[in-house]
Amino acid sequence: MLSRTAAELYWLSRYLERAENTARMLDVAWNLSLIPFSVTARDELSAPLIISGSMERYLETHGTLQVHNVLHFFTFDQDNPGSIYNSLRIARENAHAVRGKITSEMWEGINTTWIELQEMSSAGLLSIGVSSFFDWVKQRSHLFRGAAYGTIMRNDAFRFLRIGTFIERADNTARILGVRQQADTASDSSAVQFYRWNALLRSVGAFEAYREIYSDSISFDNIAELLILRAEMPRSLRSCVEMLCELLPTIEGNAGINAKRQAAVLFARMRYGDIDHIMNVGVQEYLEDFLRRINELADTLRQDYLEVL
């Protein structure tokens, strides 16, 4: 497969996953900004900006944190590279470039998403309904992923689509967990802590999974174990890295030995790790190290497979 084609498939899936992750974060921030704890409401509004690293860009444009400005910034703002609008636009452009490598169901799904998004952008977020829009974004992402999984051949095109998804997902889960953990303070009331951890679980679609696995009340130790080490949790760091280890060795050709080695080393650390060790090291330090390693892996993937020689 040509490096350019592999890159377009990889970034198609990364930007589509990014749009879904942004919608998940915003949906939680929107709902929890309405709770009767003013400090928590402000924290919830700032969390997506901190997680995405776009606080400075937002403040330059809007000055102060206001819920509708934050929502517009992340949804339809064409000047924000990290908005859902731009993520879906770039995903569609990449899909168009590799039209011959994806199935008609996949193309129709992403193209219809783009057409409907432009109509929604013209109508405005409030006229659509805030939560309804976020549900729509998640559903369109699931629809494309389902079409891809159910219709595309299990070749390198499929593999690069999946690799992009898991790189983006791992990065997002680690950033969310790190920001939420930093926001927690001993002075917070039990109610504020409950809402904060509830928000974290819902932003990665893990609330039901947590209730099924852990019978006790919500605690950060259990949340960290679920989102870092539990293999059965689809958005956990371990699950994402394990899938990368399965996909990378099946890519045709002899390239990518460095990427395969980095993924295998990272997975071994997680497979044989335990939550007590992570807590002793420090969750924040562990996550910072993970983000460094997963981004080094992404850079190696780019050098080994995605750069045009």
C-alpha cells in the first residue's frame, strides 16, 4: 500500500474518533455545568479546553468561560482546528481521497454525515438541541465504524483504519483521566467528587461497565484500574495498546519493526502492571509517561509507514 493512502486511512479514522471523543466530553460538560455547584460547573466548562490543549486559543477569541461560547468553539467553529466541524470535514476529505480503498457503505456514511453537518451548522446548535447533536455525532461515528467492520476486506486498509482509531482513543482516555485526576482536591465535598467521577466515566462510555465490575461506590482507584488496566473495557489504555499489538504485525511487508517493538514493550508494561504500582508511582506521572510513549509510537508509525518516500 502507498504511504499516502495509508496516511489518509489512518487520519480518516483518527479524526472521526476525535469528533466522537469531543462530543462525549462536551455532552458531559453541558449536563454537569447545570448542577448546583458553581465551582464544579466552571471546572466542567474548562475541562474540554484543558484536555484538548486549546484553552489559550479559546481565551484569545472569547476572553471568559461561557457555556454557549465553549459549545460553539468545539462544535461549529470553523476557526478552531479541534472543533467537531473541522474533525468531520478532514475525515470526509481523507475518505474522498481513498474512495477506491473503502466500501460504498463507508463512503455513503461519511459523506451523508458531512452533508447533514453543514445543514446543522447553518441551523445553529440551540435549534438542533445540544444533547441531540452530541448523540448524532456519536451515532454517525458508530455507523461508520460498523460499516467498516462489517464490509471492508481484512487487508492493510482495514488495519490502518483500526490503528488510527486506537492511537486516538488511547491518547484521549489518558488525557481525560489525567485532567480529571488533577482537578480532584481533598476539599471537595463528596457530592462534588461523585459528580466529577461520574462525568469521567460517562465521557468515555464506561459508567455501566464500572457498575458491572465494581459493586462498591465510585472511587478513583477503581476508575483508574478500569480505564488503564482492564482488558475488557474498550476504551481502556490496555485494550487500545493490545489491539495495536494485534494489528501491527499483520501489516504486509517488513517495515515497521520499530513501531512493533514500541507497541510490544508498552503492552508488556500494562499487561503485567497492577493498580497498586500505579498508585505508588503516581497516576499523573504514569499517565504522562504513557502519553509520551503513545505519541512516540504515533511518530514512529508516521516515519515507518505514513511518510511519502
